[in-house]
Amino acid sequence: MSVLAQISFFEVAMAMLTTALIDRLVCVLPPGMVGPGGWLIDTGAED
């Protein structure tokens, strides 16, 4: 059986929803946590 045949629509939908929620969370966090020099996610050097 093909690997792709074992993946259900629900699994794909949940993966997309999880990815979207994580993206929204990162977008609303303050720059001190997520951004250049951030302590949670450091996106690069501060200028």
C-alpha cells in the first residue's frame, strides 16, 4: 500500500491548522520574545 494512501484528509487538515495556529502565535508575540535578539526565537542579529 502506498504511503500517501495511508494519510487521511483529517490528518492533513489538522497539520495545516496546527501550522496556522503556530504562525499566528509567533506573529502576535512581542518583539522582545520573537524577533531580532528575542529570547524565545532569535530571528537574527539586532541592527
